[in-house]
Amino acid sequence: MPVLIAIPKETAPGERRVAIHPEIAKKLAKLGATVLVENGAGASAGVADKDLVDATLESSAPAMLGKADVVFKVQAPTDAEIEAMKPGSLLVAFMQPGKNPELVKKLLAKNITSLAVELVPRITRAQSMDALSSQAAVAGYQVALMAAQLCPKFFP
């Protein structure tokens, strides 16, 4: 029986990222996983539904979450998403559990194992999972572009 992985659309205000890329969906499918993606989940990140050829598009996030073994998100899940998730499933997302003890309690009550990606140790062996460094690099790049746009002189 293949592992079902769900990627719902992010609902946090201003969130433009998506928890999967077409290349990763392809790799997961090659490993035998079934990848379920909510329609339009990648639109704000520039990932069109048609690009997710190795994923199955779903129109209902609650139904998708209810059958998934693993859920990938960028932001912490909402109460409604937690309620819809299958007991015993695995959640991978940025969650800030130290600042969100209620979130931890809700996940625990539903028997959902969670991995807060921002807490993955920043060591050499775990570099491929270091979400903070990649996001800091993106932010640094954007700041340089913003500074160049605002600078009235040539910006080397």
C-alpha cells in the first residue's frame, strides 16, 4: 500500500510558498508514494497545476487531509486542518512549537506526529533539510534587490 502524501493550499495571509515542487513530486512518485495536491496550491509560488504531472489534484482539502499518511505544509496547520487530518498521520511544516503550545496539544490529542522543519539541527549531515538557511538566502537576495531599487546611485 503506497504512502499518501497531501499538500494543501496555504491559507496564511501573505504566504506565497508551496510545500512541494514538481521535481520533488516526481521523485516521491518514483519511490511509490501517491502525492495529492489541492487544486491551485502552487499558484502563488508560480507552480501551475499542469506542472504537477506526477501528483493527483484534489479539490477538497479536508477530504485529502483525512486520508493522507503524511501532510507537507509551509505554515502551521489551522484548527480546521488539524481536525480534518487522519489520526496517526505525520505533519511536516514550519510550526514554531515553542511559541504555539496550543498547536502542540491539538496535534498530540489527535495523535499526529509532527516535524517542525525549523528545528532540524543545522549540522553538515542535515544540510539538505536546512529550511532556515534556504529561506534566509532568499530573504537576503530580496533585500539586495529592494536596496538597489531604492538607491539613487549605481548599486554595485
